[in-house]
Amino acid sequence: MLSIGPDDVRRFFRLTLVAAVATFGLFLSIDRGLLAQGGDDEHWIGTWATATVARAPQPTGADLGSPGGGQPPLNFKNQTLRQIVRTTVGGTQVRVVLSNTFGTTPLAVGGAMIARRETEAIIVMSSARVLTFNGHRKIDIPAGAVVLSDPVDLVIPTASDLAIDLYLPNNTGAGTSPLTMHTVGLQTSFVSASGNHVGVEALPVMTTMQSWFFLASVEVVAPDSEGVIVAFGDSITDGTRSTPDSNNRWPDRLATRLVNQGVNMSVLNTGIAANRILGEWRGVNALARFARDVLTQSGVTHVVVLEGINDLRIDPSVTADDLIGGYRQLIARAHIRGLRIVGATLLPSEGNNRWTPELEVKRQAINQWIRTSGEFDSTIDFDAVVRDPSEPSKLLPKYDSGDHIHPSDVGYQAMGDMVNLELFTGR
């Protein structure tokens, strides 16, 4: 029989402690390396980001649409995408994060560029910068991967439009790989006629689209004092039914107010229309995507959570306690990373075709918990601002886009205007 004495026990715990310390030290060194990405003295933060979803493969040879048709082409082949994004903070160095997160095969990028947008599909040529990846102009992004471009020197103004060119030489519809994209961009971007047109002043436009493909974020070097707020949610954060090309989502309004008040905070919108916390509907559930869309954002310090109404609408078996359990998971994971997490109350939706009295009872219970439990670091009571005082289960008519669940432009502005900026001034 094996005999284990006190000395053996002490030796076991001593060796275990040494191994644990070594592993933790390795983790810290890896984490610091990932966060630095360009120099230990550089503080990179996101100035724009989006949350990506998988678009199922479409038939090869499908109609790409007519010039100016306004519909996203089903596939790309030997074409250049000029995608427009809006910055929230400025900087003098910039890099772009490309994503093949949902791809099952490598994505070939034959060239890339970033520039300030002049108007429509025209760029400011003096600002055009070729993007390279580990010094190369071309890259094959592995299946499931994201890649960072090499940093380039470029003055990025606050609240300005950037154009990002990607040349896609291969037929994205030739195989079975999903495309990584964000569906509800609400920003007109451009698809070229055949050929590599990266960096040309006026893109030869074949068609337009209001989705983003293969883009995850744009980052700038910023002072250490600047932080990042991630707006995490569903279609109401995504800005569904706001006016395209107007930047009227509530996170846009919040970003404008922060700039006007001299608060050095970026705002990243990682809302996904029709997203849920606990189940699948559009995009992976919030618990599953929280790490990718919040925790890995460069420079993140705060997260605002506005999500849960779709869980109640799609699955009547979901209870208020079920959703509260989901919120507690997000809170715990944010706190592990040292983030402050803000809970936002769910908006009313009576009049929408999925509304029921039972849903309203659950919504009220959830909102009461968000307001009073103290488990979020702080709260934003969007419900109190947009509801109709005479019928609290409904949106105020002037804030209703017409579908009785998504705010109008005025409603989104009211949401952005009511946020207390002091929630984000403490680091």
C-alpha cells in the first residue's frame, strides 16, 4: 500500500503552488501582449465597432443587383468593397480589425485601404493609407479568425466618416462557408464593378448596400485617460427603423454628447437586431457572444446592457427569473475583467404583434429588479423616458417608429439625451 506522509503533502502543495504561479504569470504575459499589439506604451481603443453574425451561403451566380439598386449583393467576386464607418473619437494612428469569425474556409483579401471619406464613394486622396498585415498587402484570414492590420499614421477626426476598402478576389459564393457580416448597418456602403479598385479616389460603383462585411472594428491610439463604452443589446441598440445614413441610434447620440461635454470616452455599438440573451434567433445568444463583442474590445471600461425583450417575445416559457439569471452572468463576467456594467430597463411594446399581457408582467418585474436590486453598477431607465405616461405598456406616440417596439429617430435621441454622463466619468 502506498504511504503518504506529511512531507509528501507539503511537497505536493509546494509544487502545485509553483505551477499555478507559473501558469498565471504566463497568462498575464500573453494577455499583456495581446492588449499591447503595437507597443507597450501605446493605448489602443476602439473608435468604431460592430457585432458580426453568420450569413448563410447563397446560390452561386445569383443576381448581384443593378447599379444603385440599394440591395446588398448576394456574393462578391473580383470586387472591391468600400465600406463606410463613423468614428466616435479621434487619433493619429489607426488599425483595422477584419473578421472571418463565422467562415469555415479561409477568406482571401487581396488588398485593403483606409481613408477619410469625402462624400458618397469618394475619398480624400491625401488621407489614403494602404493597410498591410504583418507587412504584406494580401492576407488569407483563417476560418474562424480575426486579424489586425498593421498600424498606419493617419489623423482620424472625431465624429467623422472613414472609408475602408477590401478587395475580394475570389467568389464568396463558390463554397459552403458562411459570410461574416453585420446585417443592419443603416449606413450606405459601396460595391465596385469587377476589379481591384483599392485606393482609387472615386470607386466605380456597381451597387450599394447597408450591411458591413468582414469588418469588426477600427482602433486608434489614444491617451491612457480615454476609455470605451460598449453598447450591448438587440435591435433597439442596433438602431432598427432609425433613418439610414443619419447616425440616429441612441449610442450615436450618447457619443455626440460625450464629445460635446469633453468626456474622453468612445462608444462602440455591438447591438444585433433580433438578438436574445438566453436563446438563438438572430446571431448567437448574448451570453455566448459577450466575450467577443464586449470583453475583447480594446480599451473597454464600461458596458451598457439593453437586451431581453426578444427572449420574452419569442419564448413565452422564459420567466423574469430566467432573464435575471442571464443578467447576473453578464455582471459577473464584466466584473472579473474590471469593467463597470450598466443595466438599462426594457422598453414597452404593447401594440406589437408579439405583445401579450403576460409579457408585460414579466417586463415590469425585470425592470423593477434592474432599478432596485443594486446588482448592476448603475442603471439607465430608458423605459421611464419613452413610455406613454397614460399607458405605460406602450411607447409614447412621438417616440414610436410605427411598429410599437422600435423608437423613432426622436425616440432614439431622447434615449441618448437622458443618459447621465457621470456614469462614465469615473474610471
